[in-house]
Amino acid sequence: MLYKTMPLALITGLLIILTMLALPQNANARATGDYNYYCSDCHGSNKLGVDTFRLHNAINSNRGGMGFLYYLTAAQIDDIAMQGGNPTTCPTPNTWNSSGSACVAAPIVVCSLPTIRNPVNNKCVKATTIISGTLGSKDSGLAATDVYAVKCPSSSQSLSVAVLDMAAVQAPLISIQATKNSAASKLSTDTINGDKLYSPLKKLAKGAGNYKVTVNKSAYTGTGVINNGIQIYNAVLSCQNASGVNINSPKPVITQNQ
């Protein structure tokens, strides 16, 4: 008989292993143990969740030399992929989709000025430069223009601008535009005065260096004192790198104040 020819220690060891296999295991503990044994040498201990299909496919196609794990059961692969259903984290700005058991692209956040979306982490952050100014003079309906010199740092790829007309129910409109040498951004106009919403953000992608920003008040030739006089505005002037991230820049210098 087999038990007569096998050493006692070997028989004892086999019985212990069979007993352990027969015991129910928590999925997280099982997944962690399998991951640490089969995967951590190549992928490290700081593991990320991955969907089951991709892991099965990687093993079946020997991607990255993972074909040697062909003997793992489907249940083991599923446990490792989902880490017991509790992935540690997903690469920013992705998010974990529990129904699909995978890291997926997070919905793009919509930001309201003066905050701007940071595409790296998909969060709204305050624009680095916000200025306030006035246009026109008391009891005058004439057009007026303020001009600013903006210097974007060496890591900049573009300058984005927008304006907010702070005065309510006044007819003249305020617009903003960025220029650099002969290039110009599209004109951005705040079409509704006093609604606390900025004009659309407009970008001029001409790298680092010196930009000129003009803020204009349109002329008004009608009657009514409320439609004349000084207009108050806020403006966003945002130097951004190639990834669209705001960059701190020197304070803009006003070169014309009307």
C-alpha cells in the first residue's frame, strides 16, 4: 500500500495541504496570497485592479511573459484581477467601475470660471491669474480699452483669457482678446451683463513669452444714464503648459488704462 512506502513526514505534509485546501477562504485573502505568490515579483506589492478579461487574455497570449501562469484556474485569475473585489487605486484621473471590475476613464468634470479644469487630475482649480479693472468714465458712453502685458513662463504653451462684466443692466458689452505678434485669439464677449458668468474661455497657443491682452468696452449712443459711465470687470488670464495645466506667471502689467 502507498502509506507503507511513503515516509511519515511526507504523508503528514500532504494531509495538512489537503486540509488547508478544503477549508473555505476569504476571497480577499485568497486573491492577495495568489497575487503575492504569482505576480508580485514582476508587478510589485502595490498592485492595481484590472478587469478579468484583460488578465485572462494576457495569460493566454503570453503578454509580457505571463503565459507561464496557464495552469491557474479561472477562479484564481478572477480573484487576482479583482483583488477580491477591492482594487487599491486607479491611475489618475481614471476611476474604478465596480460593475465592470475595471479602471475606466472618469467623466470629464465641467468647471465654471474662474476655475479651470486640470486635465491631469480631472479637477477644477482656480485660475492662476485673475485681475479686476474699470473701463470708461463717468457719464460717458464712449468706447474704451484697457491693455495688459502678460509674460508666460518658459514652460508655457498657451494663454487663455475670459472676462466678466460686473455691472448689471448696462447696455455696453465687454470683450477680451489675447495677441502675440501677428497672432490673435478669438474675441470673447460677455453678452449678458451682471449674470456672474464669464465669457467663453479663448486660447492662443503661441508658446512662452510676451502676450498682449486687450479688454474692450463697446460704445453706447442711446439715452439713459444707466447705460453710460464706468464699467467694472474681472478677467481670467491663464498661462498653461502643453497638458493644459495652469502655470503661475508674473502679475500682468497694465499698459493702457481707459
